[in-house]
Amino acid sequence: MSSASASPRPRIDIDTTVCIGAGQCALTAPDVFTQDDDGYSQVIPGREDGNGSPLLHEAARACPVSAITVRTP
């Protein structure tokens, strides 16, 4: 069995100037996203790489204003 390099970890960016606080990301991937005191989306501290969530990309697609970008290095 050969050692394979680990997959690059994604990076999540939320454009806070676009976010309207719909909360679809937090509903879709609550293990990665939450909402701040004003209702705007944010990544849960320590989960900036998506924490391996299988719903990460779906949560980004669920954003009605496309404020979330998931990038893989």
C-alpha cells in the first residue's frame, strides 16, 4: 500500500458585503456555518476548511446571493 498525499483542503470565503443573512448555509451544513449576532453567515471557528463536510459545496450553492466561495488549493 503506497502512501498517497492528502487531498488539498478547501478554503471557505464569505463575502460579507453580499451576504443577506438568509441562513441557507447554516441550515444545509450546520457543522460548518453559523450566523453571527446580526444574522449574517460565518464559518464556525476551527472549521475554515469545511471540516470534511460532505454538504459544504451544497451549502455554498444554497446561498441565494452567491456570497460563499469554496476554493480548493
